[in-house]
Amino acid sequence: MTPLRIGIVAEATGLPLRKAVAEAAKIGATALQVDAGGDLAPDRLGETGRREFRNLLRSYSQDLAALHVPLRRGLDVPADLQPRIDAVRGVMQLAFDLGARRVVVPCPKLPDETASPRAQLMRESLAALGAHGDRIGTVVALEIGFDPAEKVRDYLATFDTGSLKVTYDPANLLVHGHDPLANLAPLKGVVAHVHARDARHAGLSRGMQEVALGAGDVDWMALTATLQVLEFDGYLCVDREQGENKLADVANGVTFLRRFAGPLIG
């Protein structure tokens, strides 16, 4: 089976980037997902900065698992759409230059009406990004959750590109009413990146709530075993969006995955 590799989401630590890289090494991760913003924005990071960042990662024996594009509007919203597409393209080139070759992009709910203006905008946006990814060798890993796996798989199959894949986040799927384990196998061959997050029922009035890794309803033993069977070759990046001590939750999450996941390696 393909061994799995564990990383962390830098922003979940609440630390400045340089300290987050050091913390990743300290807690036993070997890679980070990082937001492509601030000092790591493509238009602010020249060749010297890119070389320095690669050296920083190397000094702590870390890899860059993926770059994340924080978009305020989706790829299906017409306002300022072309600048957003151009921004994602810039991050894709940066990811290639830094060795990640994976870019996490939020994915809106897939359109049901294929002829609607929103559906056409989204298709044009993804087609443009997929073609760009094919040219430069970088994958767009769409962060899914709204839709079941079969619908996502069938939608992506309508594009003539190998650069449109998904970021699998079991907590996202749980929150939107989907069984995360049942929705993994249908995505064989299209999972490029994994967010290791957990969620559980918080009562009838509150629905699903994100919790620390291992404290929720996700069957991580079965999930990691399935990823290995599917020969997933990316990173599981431990993430935490809520909580009073996210840094501790991230560190404990790395330990949790290593403790029971058997052949997981870093």
C-alpha cells in the first residue's frame, strides 16, 4: 500500500510563518499547507524570496504540501472574475516554483442547471485553470464538501484536463450531510490533497460542529486505510478552524494520526 504523509495547515497554528515551519518539525509533521497571501503572495515574492522560502523549508526538513488561495468570491461569481482567475494562475506558478504543485481552491456548490449563467461561468473558470495547470504542471485541488462524491467525480470528468482534482475534507462532508468514508472511494484518482479535520453532532439545534482531530465522528482508521488502498500520494494536513487552543489541537492531531495509522510515514 502507498504510505501516507502527514503535514499541517500553517494558519491553524496561529503562528507567524517562520515559527509555524519550526513548529511543524517539532511536532513531527514533514510538510505544510500555506496561504498564498501576505509575504507569500506571488506578486510580493520574487526569485530571491522564493529561494529563501525553499531554504527555510529545507532547513527544517519540511516540504510544501500545497498553497491555499483565500478567495473572497467564488469562481462562479461574475464580479471581478478575471482578476481572480489571474490570481489563482499566479499561485499555481508559485506552487510550481516552490515544489508543491498543488493549489487548494474553494469549490462552490456545483450547479444543477448546466445551462445557467452561473454554471457557464464556473465551467469557463475551471477550464481555464485546468488548461493552465496542464501547461505548467500544477494541480488545482478543489476544496469540496457541498456535493456528494459521485456528483463531483462526474462533473470533473466532463473537463478535458488532468489538472482539476479535489481536496478531500471529511469534516466538510459531515457538516453538509455526507458520509465521509462512503464519499472517498468514488473519488479514486482525483484526490490530490487531504485536510485532516473532524466534526461531530453538537445537538439537535446546533447540527454538526468541528472538533479536534479524533474527537469527532470520522472513522480515521478506516479512512486512512482507504486512502492507502486508493494509493493516495499527497499529504494529510492537520487543520483546525475553531477551538480555544488550535496549536495544541494541531500538535495532538499529528500525534493521533501517527499513533493508530500504522504504515503512515512522514
